[in-house]
Amino acid sequence: MAALAWILLALVAGATVYSALVVVAAIGFLAHPKTALADPQPISILKPLAGLDEGLAENLRSFFRQDYPEFELLFAVREASDPAVAVVEKLRAEFPDVPAQLVLTGEPPWVNPKCYSLDRMLAQARYELVVMSDSDTRVGPDLLATLAAEFGDPGLGLASCLYRAVGGRDLWTRLEAIGLNTEMLAGVLVDGMLEGIKFGLGPVMGARRKAIEAVGGFARFQNYLTEDLLMGRRIAERGFGTILSSCVVEHRLGTQTWRANLAHRLRWIRGGRRMRPVAYVAQLFTYPLPLALALWAVRPGWWPVVGAVVAVRLASAWATAVLVVRDDVILGRPWLLPMQDVMGFSLWIAGFFGKTVAWRGRRYLLNRDGTFQPVGGASHPLGG
């Protein structure tokens, strides 16, 4: 027990240092000056769609409302019977002055259907600068202006937007949103501070067409689950600049059952473990509160350590969620933070086990190199 206590104390100390780095990284991100828009360049927005996400109409409407002189919208669905088509057509009628087209892709021949949709839209896009965005994102009217200003740097190849996750009406997605706004965002900021931005964030990314083509196009990522992360890495390796944009968007999680939410979270946890195995192990230090509670259970007399860890953890969560992405959930419901910390730590442990995931009703096998492939049989709700 004495040896275990000292091991836990060392882990808690490492996690506390990490939390302090999060605060420093958040302040550094906020201190970075915004770039002024000089010469606006036309932009193509690529939006893969599949079914009706909760709040889809308002999500898409936010892209039609961009305060920007010249842009076009491309939406991709597999077939005309997709219910998202009616939403797109209604918005096209509502905003007749915004160029928008619908691309029917048919059944995707690639394992990653999102990559195939992006590839089909890029083939019809008119402009060199493209913005890729998931259907569950909602943005402010300054998104394109901010990205265009940042792409005034001719060496920039890809810019990823940080996002404020917004949970649905259920407890599970609200907890996930807190995890994304603290744990995930903390990792992104610290990675960027220590190593530079050498990855992409899928909800909203801007990229030059020539940077995408230089890494083999979307076809290069057709067999990968975390194609956004890998695309950013490959673009950086080819010598293009990759940054975090100063524009923060919303990632709308939508209401889910606990089972659906757990399957969703396990999919990305297992995918992240395959793509960055060393970094995944190092995520242990992103959970200072569960580590401190374990230390308290072994050595109750060391409770002042637990108190100090709680203070530092609250500071790091406040820095990322409140200062960077302006999420007020932690301020209004602070008790959700320790709940998410314990749940996130449990899911991190679960991520070491299992090699299949569930995605849109199908089951996939994750390979060691980060690729994935469909496997036979019905999808288990939690993947496998």
C-alpha cells in the first residue's frame, strides 16, 4: 500500500503539472493576435449530410448567413430520398442569393463514407479555398471572414476551428460536452503549445485545394476512421502550415440515449488509441481528479493534496471551457465536472480493450495502423 500511495502521488503530481500547462496554453491561445482581412478570396463550403441531425436546419442556416462577399455551398447525400434533402431545398429557397448545390453521391465505395462525400463535392467545387464542415456544427457569421484572413498567409495549408460542444437534452451528452470542452480541448491546446499543430479537427476545417491534393486527396484517407487528424498530419509533413483558427464554432451533440452516447464515445476513443497509441497512454495525466480520489482512498490523511488538485483542475477547466470556447455550463452546473472526470477516466480504461466500433448501424474492425473495415453481423450497440 505504501508503494501504491507513492506511485499515485507521482501520477497526481504529473497530472497537476499538466493542468497548469493547460492554463498556460489557454492564455497563450487567447493572446495570439487575430489577422485582419485584406483581400477576400472566394470559398467553397463542403457539407456531407446523412439523415436529420437534431437542429439540422439551424446548423445549415448558419452557413447560409455568412457575412462574406463570395462563397458557395455544396451538400452531399447518398440519394434524393435522404430526409436532409428537404431541409437543404427549403434553405435554398430561403436564401436564393447564396449559390448552393446538392450532390448525389450514390452508395459510397470507400470504407469512410464522409471522405467519399468530400471527394465528390471537391470535384464540383469552384474555388481553391475550401471549408469542410460536419452537419452537426453551427457557426457565427464571421467564420469565413476569419478563415480567409488567416489564409492570407500563402504558406498556410490547413486551419482547424476549436469548438464549443453543446449537449442535448439528456445527461449523457451534457457530460460528453464537458469532456470535450475540458479534456479534449486541453489536449489540443497543450499539444499545440509544445509540438505545434500537426493534426486536424473535423467539425470545421479550412484548407487549400493544393494542400489536399498534395497529400493524395481524400482518397488517401478513405480507409481511416479519424481522417481529420491524419489529414492535418500529412499536410504538415508536406511543409504546409497548419494552425488552430481563432474562430470558435459550436459542435451540437444532439440528444442521445446512454447506449448510443457510449457507442459514440467508444468509437472515437478506440480510434484515437489506434492513431496515437503513445499519446493515448499519456492521457492518464489528463485525469487529475480520479487519480487524486484514488490517492485519498489509499491515504486518507493526504486530503490536502486532493484539495490542491481540485483547485488546479477547476482552474484548467475554467481556462478551456469558459475562457477559450465560452461555455457557461461549468459555471451553472459545476457538479457535472467531477461526474464527467470519473466517467471519462473509466472510458479511457475501456478504450484499451476491444477493437470494433459501431457507426451508423454497422460494425467495423479497427486495425493497428488506424484503418478500419466493415465486419459481418449486426452491429452491437457498444461496438465490441
